[in-house]
Amino acid sequence: MPLLSLLTFLPLAGGLVLIFFPRERTREARAFALAVALAVFLVSLAVYFGFEAGSGAAQFVERGRWIGYGLDYHIGIDGISLFLVLLTTFLTPIALLSSWKAVDGRLKEFSFFMLLLETGIIGVFVSMNLFLFYVFWEAMLIPMYFLIGIWGGQRRIYATLKFVLFTMFGSLLMLVAIFVLYARYHQATGGQSLAFQDLYGLSLPPGLQTWLFLAFALAFAIKVPLFPLHTWLPDAHVEAPTAGSVILAAVLLKMGAYGFLRLGLPLFPDAARTFLPELSVLAVIGIIYGGFMALAQKDMKSLVAYSSVSHMGLIMLALFSLNIESTEGALYQMLNHGLSTGALFLCVGILYERSHTRLIKDHGGLSRQMPVFSAVFLVATLSSMGLPGLNGFVGEILCFFGIFAANKVLAALAVSTAILSAAYLLWLFGRVMHGPILDPKILDFEDMNRRERLVLGPVVVLMFWLGLFPGTVLRKMDASVTKYLHTVRQKVEVQEKTAGLSLSLSSRDGSVKRFKSHFEGGHE
Amino acid sequence: MNLRALVPLLCLVVGALADMLLEAFLPKKNKDHLGYVALVSLVLSGFFYIRSWGRDLSCFGGSLTLDRMAVVLCLAFVAAGFFLVLMSLKYIVRQDMNHGEYYALLLFALSGAMVMVSSPNILVVFLGLEILSVSSYALAGMKKNDPGSSEAAVKYFLMGSFASAFLVFGLALVYGAAASLEINGIRAALMGRAGSFGPGGWAGLALVIAGFGFKIALVPFHMWAPDVYQGAPTPVTALFSIVPKLAGFAVLFRLLAPLWGGGAAKPVIWWLLWGVAALTMAVGNLAALRQRNLKRLLAYSSIAHSGYILLAVLAGDGAALLFYLVAYLFMNAGAFSALVAMTREGREYVDLDDFAGIGFKYPWIAASFAIFLFSLAGFPPTAGFLAKFYVFSAAVRQGQAPLVVIAVLASLISVFYYLRVIVFMYMKDPLAEVDIETDQPALYLVMFICLCGVIQLGIWPGNLLVLIRQAVASIF
């Protein structure tokens, strides 16, 4: 059975059915949308359990002629994309459920666009052909554009146009680079192909590589976003509806990092190595700048948005360190960031539904009024800070190990993220949850209702699970990450014949194994 | 003498004449039958074109030759005519226009375009162009009671006659240099050893390009387009934005593309066109940013698209060119049909403010319009994206990466104004009282077909690509 195709297109099919629901049948429509999203999640679980840990190659591969001329339908999943897909399918039903009350009008259309978005995102992660990748990459903009533009806040139109134009700017230049690759492949081999594996084998002159890498890197850096290109993010996050923010922060940003991992670094290793120092510095600036900006925010949503800039900076820095700890740490941290930031946005959304304001100063003393909510908020906060026992810790520590091995100065600067995030998150928690109740309105607030518990419950459980048993994830990642690092390094070493990257793969391998067996021992 | 190549063309002309005759005899309440006559003649013509696929029919000593490329383009014209007639069935009643003349002129315009693409003789091409143009001038002024429409007709006529004059003068010079009016002969002279085609010949070629550039609205010959588009009746505007472009680009391609095939040094003309393409994309898109009238906006957008299409000519890639033209046919016809849908008795809603909030008031019209706009902006998975993909990648393969960078940046600008229309439709509350006639099944059929075309060509263009490759292989 073509499981991956089913996974990719089931949301789309569900969405298309959904449009034909009569307008007054809101209840049925929202239940149907949720059912579709849950079904997609089940399919993705089937993929997870069917996935063999030992192999670094893509699995569940489907390949067929599509348009011809190398533009084929070619999808597959490996240890790198598996968990990003799972994250998407896990968060989509949650995001849908969370908006049952927040989105009062046109819930049907809202759910339609959410499902469309899910197809687009999954498509990006499973594509094994650059053309297909680009189609999903761009097509995904359309539903996001509507989600922010129709259901967003006050400045939604400005935010959504900024989001689309920023992203398009990068991806259109990437498109030109794709054309160049397409032409180069034709020149080199006489055939036509845009399959990832064929392009990995292409050797390109350094000058050309530089241009192509810059085009790809720009597209991905905007998406991540790396430091000077981040300005669309606070706007989009703040104006988007809760569900939109959740998907945006949890999954969409990861597409940028994934792009570096899947395309930017392995396709152009020489150029990448030339620019890694600069990119790493940008990542560090992002960490510190994002942290300080978060400290200064008055609006809860923009605080979380800037914390995303900071955390994504750490993830990128780890990715750019190019060793196995850092890469696995980055991947793990992508999941963590998805969960914790998603949870924080959901919490802010729940508060907003009650108080209709997102300003920190309008809240206070909530913990007495809403004890369960306060506990959940605390877990999300601590997970985002990286408290041991919760998921964030495992990711961060792996990242730091890797970054230290690559560059001690940057690592020392990057560690500031731990302090900064503790500062802005705990301060946020203190101001919102503790202290006297200033606004009498708060006395009317009800604690989380059953639906809201259903929304956040699974996220909290998963946070603990990933904090205590990281082996479930790391084990399936290993082989693919090793293979990826080989791809990146081998090309460099073959071409340069120097041990450019100071670390040899094997010696570091042992330590991470020990590290992981330590964790896995915990639950076996 | 074998007249089979003439049959499809005759179908249209006979249909047009019949329309004019019947107009005199039909009682007023049955005037809409004239539209059906036009439809029948289009269907017949389409049928005969399909039958002539792959037979290379010709008549009049080869002056009319139906090679495969001509057949593909003529079928595109038939489809365009079909869409236009269906769009107009109710429109012309509501806007108080004459039936007989309207349909007859429409069919004449189409037959002119068909002559243009199916003749290897540049003088016959000119003949076709004039048939197309003269019918177009009259069509632009069909809304007798609307001064804007008359203004459009006069403007188009004056500017168009200038352009035709340039074209004829250019042809004369080219004939002097090449001693031939066959496209093949001119090409052979152009590609012959240096000097055989003197400066006069090159100047003539430049004038010819200017003449065509006017018809297909290339910058700097585009000034007429926004005013004429705005004033003309909306289905006629759709005609202007589609038919002359398809025909003009096909002729330019036949005439010029072989000149820069095979890695030969690029002639000056090529660099001239390079500049024109860059300018067209930039000016078209930048000017569109400021438009609040949707017909003007689509006018500038169609200018910008001319720039993209010119890229295909510059790259010498016929398949990419044809694919773009077909995709453009569907998305532009679709977009204009949405504009036609936004009308009622004596009133057309074309201002951006009129579109505010229609997304939830008229969901199907708005959704279709949005998809056409996404396609025009080049978002996947629509035809517009794939068309751009082919053209741009063909250009990059020919080493034109800088021009493609200009093109993608220009299309980034275009994203802004296309999306702004969608912003108005979906993200703003209604600003003006809008009340449209919703009982127009024929028009919705057009929208539906165009929608299918836009999506099918974007997702699964397989068969069309095969046909197009065959068509392009047939011409050189």
C-alpha cells in the first residue's frame, strides 16, 4: 500500500470533501475535519512503526513518472524527516481542536485551509525530488496566507503579505538555482533529473556552488529565520490565529532547518563550508538578540515569537557544527521546540479566549484562579527552558556537546540561551500566574475545560516521554544522520583531500552511543 | 487544388456571415440565437482542425499551411472563441450591444489570427493581422452608449494603424534585403553570410518587431493597452489579452528563434529583445501595483506576461513558449470571465473596492478568481507555475540566468498585486453595495473549464506536453 502517498494526500482529500459540507452544519464539519486529522496521525504512526531503525536510506519510497523530463513523483522518508512528519501530524489535530471556540465564524473554511497546509508540509518533508519539493514548498504558502489573513488579528493583512513576500523572495531565487542545477545535471550526464540522490552526486565548480548555495541558503534562512531575516516572524506570529501560530512555530520554521539539512549543506558542501563561520555567527547573534528581545516584550505572543528566534538560532548553530551530537541534538531540539512553543502558543490562546488581551500587564495571579492551567503552563515553560527530566534538556545538552566540540567560543556564547530563556520565561510565568489579582475580571475565569485539557494533555505527556526516553527517537534517527554527515563530509574530503572538519566521525561516534545507552538504560 | 486546409477557416467565416445575415431577419427576442450560430461554427472549425492534425495540409501554393504548430494554435483560438462567445451570451444583452455585429466581428478576429499563425508568407501574416486588428478596433467600440468604449476604439485604431504602417514599411525593407517574403527565405537571408542582409534589412526587421510588439503589448509599445482594456467591453478585453498575443508570439518565434539556435553569436536584435523583455516585465509589474481598476490591473499584468513569454522566444524554446501560451489562455480567460461575472444590467463592477468581501458572498466566483490569480502569479500547483518553470528553466539552460533573476524578481512584485485582490475579496468587509446577476450558466461553464484547465495543466500536463513537442518538432 502506498502509505506515504496516503499520508500526504489524505488531508487534502479530506479538505476537499469538507468544502461541500453545508454551511449550517458546523458541528459535523469540525468533527469531520478532526477525524481526518486523527486518521492522518494514525497513518503516520503506522509509518513510524514500520520504519526500520537500522537503515539510513529512505524508506517507503514511491517513485513514478509524473511530468517527465526528470520532474518525477518521488517520495520517501528517512530518520531525519520521519519525526518532522510525526510532529506535523501530531500537532494538526491539536491545533484544529484548539480553534473550535477561538474561530467563531467560518470554521469549515478554516479547517479546510489547515488540512491543505498539512498536506503541503508533509509533502515538503517526504519529497525526494527537488521539483516536487519546490511545489509543496510554495503551495504551502497559500493556505498559510489565508489563515493569517482571514482569521488573524488587527494587522493581519500587513502580516500575511509580509510573510508571503519574504518567503517568496527567498524561494524564487532558490528556483533560479534549481534551474541552474537542472541545466548542470543535463550538461554533466545528458539525462534530466532533479532527484536528490542524483544531485548529491553532481560535482560543481566552487564559484558556481557559492552562488547556488547563497540562493538556497537565503530561502531557508528566511524560513528559519536566521538573524537579520527574521522580521516577518514576530508580525506573522502575533497576528496569526492560535492554531496558525502553533503550526507556524512548531513546523513551518523547521522547514527552513530541514532545507539546510537536506539540500543546502549536502548539495554544496564546499560553499557551505566557506560560509559556515558567518552563518554560525548569525545564528549566535540570533540566539542572543532573540533572547533580549523576548525579555523586552509586553505582549505574550510576541515574547514567545522572539523566543522562537532565539531557540531556532541554537538549532541552526548546532546544525552548522556538523558532527553527530550536534546534528542529532538539532533534530531533537526541533521536535522539542515544536512541542514547547506549540504548547506556549496554545496556552496564550486559552488565556486570550478568556481575557481578550495578550498583554502581560493585564494578567496576574492566575494560578489561584486556574490551577490546572497554571501547572500546564509551567510544564511548557520548563520544557522550553530545558529543565532536566523534560524534553528540552536532552536536545539542548546534545546541541551543546556538539557545538563545544566544533567551536568553543561560539558555544560559550550560545550557552547564554539557557540563562536568557530562563529569565524571560520565568519572568513571564511570574507576572502572569503569581502576584495579586489586579483585574476583577480574572475572578470570573474558569479553569481549563475538557476540550482544552484534551488539547494540551497529549503535548504534556509527550514532553515527559521525550525527556525520559529519548531513545525512542534517537534510535531511529541514528543511521540517517550518520549517512547525511558522510554525504556532507565525503564530498569535501574527496575534493579537498584535507581533514577540513577537525573531527573524525568515528571517534565522536562512541561518545554519543555511550550517552544514548545511558538514556535508553533508563527505560529498558 | 486542395481546399481542405481552408475548410476550418471557412467554417468561421461562413458562421460570421450567417450571423450578419440572420441579424436582419431574426425577431428581436430571438437575437440570442446568433450566439449559438457562432458556437456551432466554432465547433465545426475545431472539428476540422483536429482532423487536420499531422496531415500538413496546405493550399494556395503553400500560403496557408497547417503544420502541427499552426493546428495547436488554431485550436487554442477556437477554444478562446468558444469561451468568449459563452461569456458574452448574457453580457451583451445586459450591456445593450448588437448581437449580429458582435459575434461576426469576433469570428472574423479569430479567423484573422488563424491566418496569421498558419501562413509561412509574411505578407499573408500581415493580412491576417489586419483582419484581426480591424475587427478588434470595431469590437472595442461596441458599447455604443459608453464614451469609454468609443475612446478605447479610437485610441486603439489610431495607435494600431501607426503600428501597422511601421510593420508594412519594415516588411518592405526586409523584402528589399532578403528578396523573399517567405519566412523561411527571410530567415535564410538573416542567417546567411555576414553582410548579405544589409543595415536596411536589419532596420526593417526592427520595425517589424516594433509592429508586432505593439500588438502583443511589449514595453515601450504598450501605452495603448491599459486604456483600451479598460474601455472595451470585458469579453472583448479578454480577446485583446489573449488572441493577438498568441498569434503575435507564434509569428515572432517562427521568424526569429532559429537565429540564435545552436550557440551562434547573438545578433544585435537579440540584445534588443533582451532589453525589451526586461523592461516589459519591470514596467508591467510596477505599473500594475498602483491600479485599482481590475481591468487596468489585468492589462498591466498581461503586459508583464508578455515579458515572460518573450523570454521563451529569447531562449528559442518552442515547447516552453507553446505551453506558456496555452496556460495563459486558460488563466486569463478565467480571470476575465470572473470579471464578466461581476456585472449586472447596465453596471460592471471593476473597482477593487467592489471586490471587498465578495469571498464569502459569492464563494464560488471568488474562489475561482482567486485560483486564476494564483495561477497568474505563478503559484504551484497551477498552470501558471509550470508555465513559468518551463520558460525560465529553458532560459537558464541557454545561459540566461541574469535575465531569469530579473524575471523572478518581477514576478515577486506581481505576487503583491495579485494577492492584494485576494486580500480584498477575503480579508476585508464589503465596502460597496454589490449586487450581481447570478443566473448565467454559460459563463459559469467557462469558469469551470478554465479552472479545470489551470489545475490540470498545473498537475498533470502530460498529454499536452506530448502534443506540443510534436508541434514544435514539425516547424523547423
